[in-house]
Amino acid sequence: MIAHFRIIFFAFLALALGIWLTSLCYYASSLYLIILVSCIGLMLIIALFYLLFKNKFFSFFWNIKWHLVLIAVFIGLGVGLFHIAVAQHQVNFIPEKKVTYGISGVVDTNYIEKEKGVYFILSDAKVINNGIDQDLNFNVFVYMYYPEDGGRYSEQELEKILPGNFVYMTSKIVYTPVFDDEINTFAYSSGFQYSCFTNLDNVVAIDGKMGFWDSIREHIRGMYKENMDEIYAGLAFSILVGDKTELDPNISNNFAISGIIHVIAVSGLNTAFIVMLLMFFLKKLRIKWLKLGIVLTVLVFYAILCDLTPSVVRASLMSIFLLITHLFGKQGDNLTSI
């Protein structure tokens, strides 16, 4: 017997449809509004014809009524979730364009080196202006430009912006709304709605305490550096947890040119290795529920270690569905899994 979850697939497809339609209407082209109203009107006309005539064609819609109800509910849920997200992204502080503020907070992410500078995300941020502290209810995106002579910051200089450090800086602040002319997905996923552009000289750091997951990542990074060349240590760490902070740009470009850039992205390949190894070591364990629990715990731990990126979450969910079908002794449905 085939075990499938197609009803879940249609439900979440309807959820995505509701969010997408609402986003189109939010950015307000009258054409989208006309299309949405026309579709709703067409559904009402079909329902009316069924009630009036009840012929075989409209009976088909009645036979799948609960599927349609489920889809309608999840579309409505998608509409509601979009509006909740918009409401939750109302800021409590609008910076003035020509004012330099004092900004304090905790470095929340590993720094990422780019062509012109380094950026990171600042959490628990406060703005200090005229001696008054203002708590920000969102993170701050901080971009530090390289020196004007074209040199890059050394690893020792960048130690002041390691995750967990408390930092203070002076900079102008730019309001970066998530919901503007279009959805800023990077700002949404990183939780920031403010940006500041400065340099390392304007940043003062006080060593802080790393969070649990950051400390584990730094411990793994240190193990690679102690036992491998720096270039290969950066590559190994990138493949393991998806953090490309220390990945050599030349290696990244070579992977991209070769068409195998997905190898250094945490996805199904990583979770497949984890599941295969665990199932090999646990093959003599006869308690299926315990075996499933161990595998699920490790997958969740690994997904959080990789900062819950969409690719690893998707791969972990797919692995979980496949494991559940095997637990019940049923044949998996490949179409549903995909």
C-alpha cells in the first residue's frame, strides 16, 4: 500500500497561493484585484449553478467539497498570515536622514566578506541620541567598508565582530522596510529593518558570550583550522553547515563555473548522508519508534546548526516523510515526496 501525504501538499500549496495573491493585491495593481475578484465570482457562480440545477458536471465539485473547503481554508490562512506579517513589521523608530546616531547591540551572525566590505546582523539593538536610549524592535544590518587604500581587514581586526560580542558604533541609520515596493526577502529572513554603513574604526567592541549554536559552529570551525590548510578548512566548513564566511572566492567561482555550486550548499546531499549513516549504525535496533526518534532528533539538531536555511529544512522534511512511510511498512509515494 502506498502512503502519501497529498492532502498536505494541496493544503500548503493553497497556503502559498493565499500568501502570493495577497502580496499581489498589497502592491496594488488594479489588474490583480480584477483577476482575484473574477476568480472568487466564478467560484460563486459555479456554486449557484449547482444549487439551481444539480447536474452531473456540478456534482463533480460537490464530490470533492471537503478538498475544496480545505483549500479555501488554507488560502484564507495565507491571506491572514500575510497581513499579520505586515502588522508585525511596524517599526517604533524612524531615523532622520542627516543625523549620526550611537548604536549598540550584540553581533548575531558571522561576518560575511564582500568585494567592498564586510557585513553582519546586529540584534538587541539600541539607538542613542541626545543621551536617550531607544530600543529597536528589529535587528540592524551593518555594512563596514574596507579602508580607502583598498586593503582588507585582517582576521585579528575582525575578531571584534565575532558572534556574541557587544558592540557600539556611530553611524547614520537608513530605514530598510521589509514591505516596500516589493518584499525584501533578505531583510525578512534576517529580521532587520534598519541599515547602517560605517567602517571598522567607528566600531568599539566588548567581548561577549556566544550563544549555544554559535559556540558549536566556532568549535567545529576551530577543529578544521587545526587539522587542515586554511583554504580547505573553509571549504569543509562551508559544505558541512553552509557558512561561506571563510570560503575562498576562487574556489566558489570554480564550483559555479563547473555547474556544481550546489555541492557547497547544505541540502539533500547532506541530510541523505546523515540518514544513511544513522540507519546503518541503528540497523540492529528493533524498536522502530526509538530509531525514528533518534534520526529525527539528529536531523533537527543539524538543521538548527545550519541556521534553518530553507534548503536544509526542505531536505529534512522530505527525509522525515520517507522515514515515516518506512516505519509503517508502506511504499513511499515519490511524487508526493518531491
